[in-house]
Amino acid sequence: MLLRSARSRLAAALSMCCLAGLALGGAAAGGGRVTRGASLPLAHTVVGIDAGHNGRNYTDPGYIGHLVWNGREQETCDTTGTETAGGYSEAQFNFNVAEYLAADLRALGARVVLTRTNNHGVGPCVTRRSEILNRAHANVAIDIHADGGPVTGRGFVVLEPVADGPNDRVTGASRAFGRAVLAHYLELTGMPTSSYDGVHGVSFRADLAGLNLTTVPKVLIECGNMRNPGDAARLMRASFQRLAARALTEAITSYLG
């Protein structure tokens, strides 16, 4: 019931934002004045979105393969990400969901900071992605991915940070945000929790720069398993990508609210 109530409030808020946009257009045409901003649910908040990988990472293995310090150990700058059996890339999925999510959040008044703005580049490195969101002083941030697990494995998992120094002050808040992401994504998308990673949809990770170096509340979500035919069929659909974005919008709104 709590999730449904939150969803109803969010749907109403998004609807009102759209109507406000129409009113603004009409007022501008007629020379009227409309005040906006303070009444929007996410006004005065900053949300960071990291769409994992990039569409042309495969073209520069020397760059994405060089080692960076992730707060605990060395890690490659980035990877190409995974893909479905038919060749649909994780990088494209991540970017699409990020774009839908950014549009939802902006409609609710948030300032959105993206670590990349297209899917035809290389990088940036995982350390640079953390730096971008940290410097923006995001109120909350989400790393969007899809997994390349075993073909027989299904489901999504929320990766949460383990305290290691740089992220000490935000691990508790990150776990609270992770609970919201888990609940809203499970309930809205119907994607099951991972059958092969984590416990009940949560995995604590100490080997990822995005979580080790964060100074803002952040989790990473593997939205499903691209190597599993059932998951892949859903992940490739634009309708599911919009649904995934809406679930993350709900989680962010719930956490910040």
C-alpha cells in the first residue's frame, strides 16, 4: 500500500508538471507570467546518473584497459560492458534508461548531472565518473547497468558500498537508498531478484570505484541479466526501459522525500 500511495503521488506530480509545462507555453505566448520551481517535488535537489560503459569503448582497448586506483586496488578504467546473444549492448540499454530517468527527474524539478551525454563515445573512466557526481554534490546518485551473468541466471541486483574511507559518511545513506531502489524496482517492473548474485536482491561490493570513491549516497543497479533470454527480451524493449526509469524515479523521489 505504501508503494502504491507513493506511486499515485508521483504520477500526479508528473502529470501536474506536464500541465505546468503547457501552461508555461501558453503564458509565454500570451505575455503572461507563471512562477514555477518551488512547488515541484524535487526542486532544489541534484541527482547524479551514471549510465555504465559507452557505445564505442570497444574501439579503444588501450584507453579503457589502463589501470586506475579504485580506492582499494587497481581496476581497469572501464570495460565494454556485456550484450545480449543477439548483440544488443548493455551500453545502449544503460544510456536509454538514463535518458528516460533524467527526463522524469527534470520534470519533477531536479537538476540532473550525467556522467555521459551520448552513446557514441569512449569512457570516461570509472574514477572520473565518481568525481563528476561527487563534485556536483548530488543529493543521491545511481549507477545504471545490466549484467552479463550465467545464461540460466535471472533477475536484478542492487550493489551497495562497503565503508573504505572516502565513502564512510554515505554508506548508511546509500543502504537506505538501496532499500528504496530494491522495493520500487521489484514492485513496478516485476523483474525478480537475482538468482545468482547477492542475497534477496542486494550485494555488498568493495571492488568498484563507483561505490568505493563516492562521497554522495549512491548504489549501482544491475537491471537484469542480458545473457538470459527471458531477461534480455524485456531489457531490449523501450517500454521496459521506460518502466525501469520510472521505478528509479519513484525510488529517488521516495528517498529524497
